[in-house]
Amino acid sequence: MSSKRVCPNCGRKMKQQFIGLCHCKCGLSWKRDIDYFERTPDMVFALERRQTGKKVKQVPVIRYK
């Protein structure tokens, strides 16, 4: 469902990198809690492990160089 997301900027389908994180060729990205934003060269996308009770979930985070 997330991979069928369409870019509001150029109209192309966005590619899913992680669950809850999609990118478009034009430089626009979408993250579940942030919504649409412009990518910058200093952004690094990574998975961070977070423990909720007994389960360990991997959540996408944005880090800066």
C-alpha cells in the first residue's frame, strides 16, 4: 500500500526503502510521521531498533552527517 504512493510534485510512483519511508526521483520523500519533505545531501536514512515491551521493532530514522 505504501509502495503505491504517488509523488505530489511530479506524479511518479514513489519507491519504498523501508516500511513507512518512500522516495521519489525528484528529491521528495515521505515518512509516516513527518509526511512529505525535501531530501538534502546530508540526510542518512537508517533503521533503529526500539524495544516495546518484549518485542524489538525496527523504525526508520533520519540522521544528519
